[in-house]
Amino acid sequence: MSNVTIVEQNFDSGFRGEYKGYHIDTRLIKIPQSTSPIMIKLLNYNTGNFVNPALLAIQMIDNIRYLNSKIEYIYQNKPTDVIQNIYEVNIEKENIIHSMKRIIDDLIMVLCIYHDYNNILKDNKIKVASIGELKSAKGGEQLIHQIKSELNYSKFESIFNTINDLHNAYKHSCLLNESRMLFTHEGIALSAYYAKYNKIDKVYFLNHNFMHVIIGFSDFLLEFFDVEVCQRIHLINETTNTHSNASI
């Protein structure tokens, strides 16, 4: 029987201390919405008739409020020795990741339209509209550089990769059914077996502390929307082991 390489990944936001909040930073979602940093920042981008920045800002603010309510639900259903609704809780975690990725993808799309507006009018194509496309884009080096620069991509690449890989694992991995029944004993975690492109000779065990992912995502949003500069260093730690593929 062939062996499989298991690579465990853990995202570290650099936060140390007692986590006291069940939310993405609420400074981003001020009331009234017109004073939110999200609204103020997005109105700076001229996207013509492609995207209404004000409408996108309102939806993004509502999405963050939705995320905060779901994040609190997860903490209220913190696993004990036995968890009756493990499937339901893990589905909620998946939806949180999908919503986080959607917010980042929307920002990438807006930046692409803003910086490539004339070419889009000519070619009828938005070249970069997601984390995956930003990572794999070839050609158009100036456009890619402009988008990455505004996202501070080099600083936040670890949280982008964490969210993108979890999103892909929850959507595409052939090991999804196993992932949905995972139970971790060390706090609340976002966990998934990720067989990239469904190749099972190398499987990633994405095992990320829920708190660290929330903080990392919030750090990125706070800095992008000019609220606060993140002083922490984000990392992804990896551990590699080889097992029989029957043990996955």
C-alpha cells in the first residue's frame, strides 16, 4: 500500500494573551454606515458602472455583522468531551470561511477594476477577482503589483492563504466528508483535510485555531481600511509526517 505525506498547517496571528472578544473588530461597522471606515475607503475607488462602491460597502458591513453573530454562535457551542451537533457547528465554520473569502475577493475585484479600468472597457474582462487568481496570475505584472501593494499582500499573505485553502478544502476536496466530522480537543479549530486537486499522495491537514483566524482576518481589514496598523507577524507553521493512506 502506498504512503501519503500529511502536512499539518497551523495559522498563528501573533496574538498572545486572553482573547476576550467574539468578533471582527467593531470599529469597522460603525453606525451610521456612512461613517464606517469601509464606506469611506471604498468610495475612493472609481469603478465606473461595474461596481457600486456604496452598495458594496453596505453589504460588506452587513456581512461582517453576520460573521460576528456566527462567530459568537461557535463560541457558545464550544466543544466539550461530547458534542451532539458537531456537523451543524462545522457547517457554520465553513460558512464563516466562505464569507471571509468573499470579502477579500470583493476587495481584490474592486482594486483590479480601479487600476485596470481602461483595459477592462477594451477587453471586457476583469483579470483578477479572487485570492486564487491573484496568486496564480501571469503577465500584467504592474497590475498585480498595484493590487498586492494596496492589500499589503506580503504582510497578510499567511491569512490570505489560510482562508483560501480552507475555502477550497470545504468546496472541492474529496476528503470533505471526513473533515465535517473532525473534532479537536485543543480549543475551537477550523480543521479540514485538503487534498489539493484531489491528489491523495500529499494531503494537507489544515488545523487552524479559530481565534487566530478571526484576529488575523480582522488585522487585515483594520489595516486595509485605515483604522489601525497591525504590529503582529502572521505565520503558517507546518509539520510533515508520512502515513499509510488507509489512515486518513
